[in-house]
Amino acid sequence: MPITFIIGTAGSGKSLFTAAFGEWLKMSKQDVAIVNLDPGVLKLPYSPDVDIRNYVDVGNLMEKYGLGPNGALILAADLIADQIEKVTRDIEEVDADMVLVDTPGQMELFAFRASGPYIVDELTKEPKAIVYLFDAVFSINPLNYVSNMFLSAAVYNRFFQPQVHLLSKCDLVPKEQADRIADWSADPRALEDAIEQELEGSKRLFSRNMMRAIGQLGLKFLLIPISSKTNQGLTNVNTTLERILSGGEKYTT
Ligand SMILES: Nc1nc2c(ncn2[C@@H]2O[C@H](COP(=O)(O)OP(=O)(O)OP(=O)(O)O)[C@@H](O)[C@H]2O)c(=O)[nH]1
Ligand SMILES: [Mg+2]
């Protein structure tokens, strides 16, 4: 069963994308298993087939170890790795064509601790992909966009799995803005022009050097504009994931 992990900064739209894309796959007659790996979430926009909250309870951890909410979330993120066999068994029981995994709200709990890469490596030996979300509202400013490129490169550096980049929440920005951000992702000169025009001083210098450094790594961040409210772009996401998961592409797209 190929697995796709949905990653992005807090509030970037991971859970709603998991819900919308899961529904889209079902409507396209594909069997999909949806896994919630966020131990701290209270309400989800989908009914998970497999739920880490059955095995790790943040409230209990706070009480048992006298932790605050953040400390308990960090501990919970680490404890997820111990539950991997149970999660794997639950996923196998669903027996789907595709598994979508919604990851913890704060990206660093999954991407920048030991447990996330361990889980991605161990959950399956079948093809995997990472979907990384760029929030369109946040990415309108080239400085924010470049910061997100940097975070995305850092995520790639943690997992070394094929990575697909989505521009989420496109229904919230004018179409020309979304197109412009997508252009930056396809054409470094367009991004460099925006940096020259819209940023000044050290912000300009930093952004320009950062985008060049990431370019030198050979990473691409071709963004697929999507909306989990209108389903815009989900066909495109599916085509891209199918290509990656069947062909085992090595590079970011
Ligand atoms: N208009 C619009 N709102 C969206 C879209 N995707 C997500 N949202 C909203 O953005 C907010 C955050 O979305 P979530 O899907 O919870 O994001 P998340 O990355 O899972 O957030 P955390 O797990 O809490 O970090 C919610 O209010 C969503 O309704 C979208 O495509 N369009
Ligand atoms: Mg979420």
C-alpha cells in the first residue's frame, strides 16, 4: 500500500486537505485509508480509519507526568514511534489502495524529532511520498515564500522521500496572486524579480541568497495550486502522486 504523509506548518491546511483528498479518492473509486497521527487534535474534518489517539493520550500524559500542553505534545510525538506496530497492523486491516497520513499540527514535532523519520521509514517498505503544504495566504510575500522554501528543504533533508509541493487555500487569494506564486516556483527569475521589487536591505539580501542556496541544492518546489474547499487542483495532485508512487521518483517536484 503506497503511503502519502501530509506535512506543513501549523494551520497550513493538512487536516482539511487529508479530508478533501480522501473524499476525492473515494469518489474516484479508490480505496483509501486515512490515518490521524496528531495525538493532540480535538476535532478532525474526517473520520480516521486509524487514529493515534487510541494509543497516545495527551491529557493522560499531562496528568501522569505533570506536563504542560507543549511538553505533553513533545512526549506524545516521541511515544508515537513506540506504537508503530499497532498502527501498521491497523492500516493493514483497512487494506486500501492508498494511505493518507495526517501529521501533528506543529510540524517540528514530526519532522524535526527522531520519531517522524523513524515512522516514515518503518511504516511501510512500499513507495511513499511526502506532500508539503505552502499556505497561499502566507506565501504572498516573497520573504515568507522563501522562508517556506527553506522549511520545505529542511523537511526534505529529514526524510529524503519524493516530495510534492502544494499551494494550499487558493480560494482565499485572488487567482492572479496564486498564479504568481506558482510562477515563482516554476521560474527562479520570476522569484528573483519579486525579491528585487518588493524587498529591501537585509531582507532582500537574505531572501536572494537563500533562494540561490536552495537552487544550488538542486531542489525544485513546483507548486500545485489547490483548495480543499473547492477541490481545485486535486486531480493534479492525484496524477502527480500516482506518477511518483508508481515510478519511485527520487527528486522533489
Ligand atoms: N478557505 C480555505 N480554508 C482552508 C483550506 N484548508 C484549510 N483551511 C482552513 O484553515 C484552517 C486550518 O486548517 P487545518 O486543515 O486544520 O490545518 P492543519 O495544518 O491541519 O492545522 P493544525 O493541525 O491545527 O496545525 C481551518 O480553519 C481550515 O478550515 C482551504 O483550502 N480553503
Ligand atoms: Mg491538523
